[in-house]
Amino acid sequence: QFQETITASPLSTNRRNNTWTETQAGQPAPLPQDVTMREVATIIHGLKKRKSPGYDNVTPELAKLFPPNAIQKIADLANGVLRTHTYPLALKHAIIIPLPKSGKDQSRPENRRPISLLPLL
């Protein structure tokens, strides 16, 4: 016998149910405005330094050197994802590295935790 252990507040449940009804009855929600080069450049500028790259070997430091045409391509990619609701398969791959837990016996697999290194995009 299953039992509900977590419940949302009545206000949250009511809001969710109303939103669901409105979405079913009306038109699909409009797409957000296109992602701009400026937005992409702002996000890239705000990336933290010294982060390990994924299989693409693009670090935040390298991304900050991208020319305008590369930034435009990233904006185009983001807009394509939003329009098609499809994320490129090539960007879904990760390098998985087992990091050791501090103070634990490193010869035992359970004393490591997996970290996924994804492409910067």
C-alpha cells in the first residue's frame, strides 16, 4: 500500500490545477523572445574560471575569447532548441570521472563519487 508522504500546500496545488486547466483549454504558451548575442555574451562573461571542460575541451577562459560570429552561432543554437524542443544529441554526452571522497579508503569504489563533465554549451 502506497502512501503520500509529501504534499504541496493547497495554494500551490490550486495554482497548478488552474494553470493546467488554462493550458489545456487555451493555446500553447508563447515562446520566449529569441536569445540574443548580448544575452549569450553576458552569460559567457559570467562563467566561473578554472572549471574542467567536457569532451569539447572548451573552458570558460576559452569561451570568453569567442569572436562575435561564434557567439551568434550559440544564440542560433539556443533559439533552435527553444523552437524545436530538441537538444542536440552531441551535447548530451559527458565524461564521467570518479572523484575520491576525502578521508576514505581510495581502493574501495563506494568511496568515490561520479562527476559528469559536460560540454560548455
